[in-house]
Amino acid sequence: MDKAIDMPIQRRKCKHIRRTKSKHTRRSKGNWNEVQFTIDIVTNILSRIPVQGLLLFKTVSKLWNGLISSSNFKKLQLTWSRDNPMYILYPYTDAKPKMYVLDEYGDVDEMITLPGCENVSDLSMICSYDGLVCFINYLPVSNKSEKNLTELEIRMCNPATREVLLLPKSSPSVKQLAVGVAFGPETGCYKVFRFFLSKSESEPESDSEAEAESPNICIESECDIYSSATGTWRGIGRVPHRPMGSNHVYVDGKVYWFVASKNNRDVAGSILSVDMEENFSTMSLPDFVTEHSFLVDFDGCLSLVVVYDEDLIINIWDLTDSNESEWDLKCSDAIPYTGIECTDSLTVIRGEVFLITTNYFFIFYPKENIWRKLALGDELEVEFPVVFKYSQSFLPCNGASFSDGEEDKTTEA
């Protein structure tokens, strides 16, 4: 009897416990969903904040530190930054190197100096991609027996995190010809292509005199390739084509340079390209080009911008078929400055062309054929500046991809 009486009581207790657990589980799930929803909102908001601010926000709490340090957040931040690019402008100067970040309207948003570069002279910015910026400068070889040789210093920088990485030295050369950087396919990884002339018995120490006597002569250059995956240089020997200089653009897996015309070494005659698998190829240009011609990434497409100073006209061509070197004239418009102005540098974001001339800054809107002159002359140093598209990121300069819990490090050159 006692057992019979106790059984219903035990059942009632078990049902009460089950109901209590069920209510607690539902409440916990509800609370967690609210927390997760809040974190998602915070993550979305934080991803739109400049990287410098995010580095400070990591000290707010352990939650924010873990969130901002996570690889998923860094990828989200880069995605947003890619969709909302800015301009980065670098004036060539012997003084302390400074960069200016400009918003989409051309207004100065930030001025940046890089650690470890205060005493480095003659730095030239040659490219910007996913928040990484590449600088080069030349140094004479310290060995007196090799007084005609020069060494090339290459620095990969992240202006947002203030990280600077000096790449290992490559082969000395009697003449530095060109450098270009290819990125991908994984986020952050890159290869540096360096064209040069080495000192050998089979070629003159300088090819300028030979080219002056016979413009059709083109001495083959050599190429070294640096891979961020290995952190080392590798020589691939002689290559049949040489770029005109280090002005290049990376578009959709390939790097593109101009190759000088055989009749005029100051004007482009064709285009040289190379992909991450190190396959080289050339293509023809669409029309007569000038000394003020530029290869650009125009909304993910390789485009050619040609400024005709004498005729005061700008033409923009899109590459429609790289195999057949087919180009389509995208836009043609009169330029608002006089022939005494030269176009020194330009870039494109959101289909808008940012131009730097001898004394002025312009933004050209091809769809509307509208030009806007910017009042930046008094605010910036205007001495041979270059401008690139810029997207802030947390990407490390060594080419590694994002990793959770990765500490922010700065390597001084």
C-alpha cells in the first residue's frame, strides 16, 4: 500500500521537474537567441568602423576583443571595405613619408606615417590592394667592387595597422627595370615579379646606348619572383618582354604593365601580363596612345585611360576579349584643363576617375561627362603624387590569411 501511495507522488514530482527543465531550456534558448542577435548587430556595426578605431575597441571588453580578433569578423570587415573603397594618395618626397586617405568625395580623411620608414629616402608607392600597399626604393651596393650594381628594397605595408615588412633582398642588378605584385587566389597571399638586368659578359652594362642606336633592339631582361607563401625569391631566368616601369595594375588574377613601343621608348606599344601561375602573355593596344596613358581596374575590368594633352581629350577603353585584344571605347570627353597641365596619376573607384595633374586634382564622372575640381592643392604636398584605390583591412604583410586570435604585430623596417 505504501508503495502504491508513493507512486503517484513520485510521478507528480517527475512531471514537475520535466516542466521546470522545459521552461528553463526554452528561456535559455530565448536568451541565447537574443544575445546572438545582439552580437550580430554589433558585429555588423563594428565592421564599418576604421581599423584604427577597432584596434582601440578591442580593449573595451573580452567579448569585443574576441569578436574583433576573429577571422570571421576580419573577413566581414574586408568585404565591407571592398564595397566602400577610398583613395590613398602618396606625394613623392625626400622628407618623412606620408600618405593621405581620401573619402569618396576627395576630402582628406586621414594622414598616415609608417613606423620604421622615417629615414628611408626615395620611397615610391607602386600598388594598393585589399589594404596592403607596396613601396620600393633603390640602394647602391655597399661592396666597392660592385659599384655599378644597385639593390632594390621592397616593403609591403598595411597603413591601417601600421605594419611594415621589408622583403628579403633579391639579386643585385646593373639596371632595375620594373616590379609588379599579383594577389590571390587566397586572401592575403601575393607574388612579387621583379624585372632586372644582371651584370654579365654577354650584355653591356647599360643597354641605353644600344637602344638609342637601334630602337628595335630589345635586350632580354631577367625576372625574380618572391612568393609570400615561402618568404623567398626564386629566379626564372630571362623573359622575352620587359615592362616600361613599375606602373602596373592587378585585375582578376593578372598583373598588367605597358611594354614600350619599338619606335618610341617613351610611349606604350603593347601590354604584358602575368598570372599567379607565372604564365606571361602580351596583347595589343586599341589605338594610338600617349605618354599619359594608364591601365586601371574599372569595375573589375581591365581598362585603358588615354589623355591627349594637345587635343584636350580623354578616352576610356574597356578590354572585352584578352585573347583577341579586342577593346571597346567606353567614353570620350573633353578635359577641362589646358595643355600646360600633364596627367601624372589616376585611379578609378565606383566608376569615377580620380586624376592628378601638374597642379590640380579632379574627379571625372564618365556616365554624366562631369568634371569636379578638388580644393586639395593647399592641403597636400603636390610633388609627383600617385593615387590608388584603397580598402582598409587587418591583413598581415607576410601574406598569411586571417586566423583567430592572431595578435597585431608591427615589424619595423
